[in-house]
Amino acid sequence: MCPGSRRPIRGCLIMAAALLIHSESICAATPAAAPRQVRRIRSWTAPDHTRVVLDMSSRSAYTSRVLDNPHRIVIDIPSGSLASGVSDVEVNDGVIAGIRVNRLKSGAQIVLDLPQKSTFRDFALDPNKELPHRIVIDVDRILSEKEQEEKIEQVKTVTGSGDFVVIIDPGHGGSMPGTCSKNGIREKDIALEISRMIAREIDSNKGFRAVMTRDGDYDVGLGKRVGIARDFGGACVVSVHVNSMPPSKNSSKIRGSEVWFLDLEGARDENAETVAERENMIAEMGDEAEDLGDLAKFILTDMGRYQDMERSARLAEKIGSRLRGSGHIPFRSVKQDNFVVLRGLQRPSVLVEVAYLSNPRDAELITQENVQQEMASNIAAGIVDYLTENPPIENGKVSGQTITHVVSEGETLWGIARQYGLSVADILDLNGMNENSGLKSGQELKIIMRPEARQQQSDKR
């Protein structure tokens, strides 16, 4: 069955935080009287964990425990049963060796055999319009000391490069496939392909570097997406999605791309509520338990994010102006709403809906490589346009690679600022100077080297 839209999240930001915290305790709820049957077992392997999902016939009470010699995680479902097609699953991804099913007199039992001891989380999810009740088990990948060092070094390499780091976030993934067209086109697949293309385009620009929140078909919790943007020092975040409208008289006629940025007050567009409802899936994602506290804090701190909102609006306009030139999929507009995926990022961030899968023409076009590349090139160009004109601000200052400029005879602050694409105020602030400070030949000035200035300097050589 093709999964579709999600349950809406309503209310103020504080209520959203409460929903996040509440989702941790769903599995403790009283089970329904319907039979507790495991109907399907699915798994996805991510870089840092493996997710196992048990599709259930109803909300089901369960217990989880860890056993050693050999290492395994046991999920017991009292009075539960296994559907006829449910059998053992071989995984062998380094995190889980395999999944065994046991039919016991007391109920159903699922055993995750592990090659080594590991930590895990489990939680239950209520159904949405397409997906049933689920029990989810996330087993962490235990990194060796060498792998941990390599991961830290990767972050250092990116953050110390002096490049503008762009976080590209392919929507959904793994057990969260997103919306789906009538002929089976899945949002998560399209979002990943276009995101990869955007990343390649970003990397082709000198002074820019792309980091993706996922580069495969696996789940990435909202907290981890936020963490990636924070750890890699993202100058901005662009989340890539594919749109859809619920069936109605004219829903299949709506088509085109849209760019959204955060609105803390609510919907500004007649169909904004529908689009936001589809994307706001955090309550059913059962976001990893250790992330919930931080996520709640991030959401509450959004109340002071108006500067980021203003910069997000500029980013949205730059991407939108490029998408207006697309020859295949028309651009609709730049819009606002309170998207969960944009909350807590604390940096300029937008959500791009590249097409409507509910529209037959859009659904056909967005699977074509040339159309995907056109959309990716325009999105990347808009990002570069924005960062070139609006370099990141850290602690109230423009950020970038710091170099030393030696003042030549006759140079002025205004001329130096123009050379590097900065303002005179930027140079004065960085060097502890004031408006009355003079320049001397041979004087050394600290300069924040913006990407376009670096390109100009390179072209002169």
C-alpha cells in the first residue's frame, strides 16, 4: 500500500513540545481489544542505527528486554500472534544479524540477534491514513574508536574549510516514505535524487560545500537533522520534499513547485494548512527518546527566531526567483507556515516542494532525470545567490574564512571593503577600529573572505 499524508499537529509551540514529550509514552497506553497480530516486519539500515518496524493489527501492549550470551533484544507481545506470512528475516548489516519470530503459548515473540551488545530504543506509533499501528525498535550502531575519530575528523574538515556549508535535507526516508502518487512514485525517493543533484551543484561552486542529512533510504529523526545542521555549522538548511493534495474535486489540477519558510503565527495561504498538515509528522515519527528533551527546548526557543525568519524569507525569495525560470514545472509562490521540520534549526531554513504528486503531469515530469536536474540546478543557484549576498552571521558578525590584508599606499577602507564584498562596518568591527581610525601603509587588517571575493581573487591570478 502506498503511504500518504500524516496527522496534523496543532496549537502553539508549547503544545508542540508537549506532543513530542508525550510520544515517548504511547506504548504504555491500554491496548485495544482487537487481536494483537504482527502482520509484517520491515527494517532499514542507517549510518548510525538500524530501524525495525512491526506492523500490527491493533495497538498492542509489549515488553522489551536484553539478553546476553548471545546478545539479543527480545520483544514479547502477550496474547499476540503472527500472521501466516511473517517469518525470520536475515539482516546482517553489522548492527542486527537477523530477526527471529517465535510462536509461544503466551503470545508472539520477536528476537533481534546482535553481533555485539548495543543500545536501543523502542516505541509505538498510532496509525495514520495508510500505515497501521506499529512497534518500532531502533538499534544503535556501535562505532569503533577509529570510526569515532574519523567521524570527528570529518566534521572538523568541513567546519574548518572556510567554505559556506549548505545543509541539504532530503525529506522523509526509511519507514517514513512521504506522499505517493497513484502509480507508486514515492516522495522519499524523488527527494533523495534531487537532493543529491543539489549537493553536486553546490559543491561545484568554489567556496561552497554541501552536507546531506541522509544519503540513502533510512530514517533520520528530526533531532538528528537539527544536530547535523548544528555540528557541521550549516550556513543555511534546505529541506527537499514533494507535495500532494488530498482527493477532492479540483485537487488533481493543482501543480507546480513552492518554497516555504517558517511562520510562527500560522497559515498565510488558503492551502497552507493542508500542506503543513502533511509535513508535520513529528508526533508519529516517535523521534528518538534521547532527542525529545532537546527538541522541546528548540521549539520553545523558536519564539525568538524572528531574525532567522527574516533571513529565511530572503533565502526563499532567491530560490523562488530561480525556480520561476524552470521550463517544465511551473513555480507557484513563496509561502509561510509553521512546519515542524523548520523549527529549531536556528539558521536560515526553507522547505522546497518540487512538484505535486497528486497532479498527473507533475508526477510524470518529476521522475525524469532532466527535469530533476533542472529543479536541482535552480535550487542550488538560488542558495548560492542568497549566501553570496547574505553571508552567515555568527554572534552578530559576518562569518567566513579569515585572511590578513596588508594595506597598500593610498588604499581606503571603502575600497578594501568593496574588494572583499564587505561593509566598512564589518572591517572596523573585526579589527577593533572606529570611524575615526586611519589606515597606514603596511598595516595588517583581518578580513572575512566571502566566497565570491575568493573567486574574484582566483580569477585575477
